[in-house]
Amino acid sequence: MVTKTDLQEWVLTALADRGGRARIVSVAEWIWTHKEQELKGAGELFFTWQYDMRWAATELRKSKQIKDKDLTPKGIWELA
């Protein structure tokens, strides 16, 4: 079953697939396009995945895998 931790890997993969930098909506679109069936089978996470995707980004910032929000334009996530 998909967990919130899986979303961290998906965010990283989505950013890499988008050239290392993308709008948050573009990351969500990538996740839905590539992981829709997994999300549909994820129980409660299906209803919270977009919120949890943002949690994943916060965790990735803490681990220095994506740039701090103060270093990128509003609404943009970028690989470190």
C-alpha cells in the first residue's frame, strides 16, 4: 500500500522528469498521471494525497533534497 513516504520519492521523480524544477500543480499532475491507480488503492491517502505531497516537499527540504522555499519563486519546487 502507498504511504506518505512514497510521495517523497514521487515528488523527486516528478521534478527530475520535469527538468529539476516545476510548479507545484505540475508535480501533482505528474503524480496523478503516473500513479493514479496506486493512489486509488491507497485507502485514506487517496483523499489526502495532495496535502501529503506538500508534507513530502517539506521533508525533502529538511533533508536538503529540494531547495528551500526562500530560494525559489512562489509555487515552484526545485531539486537541490
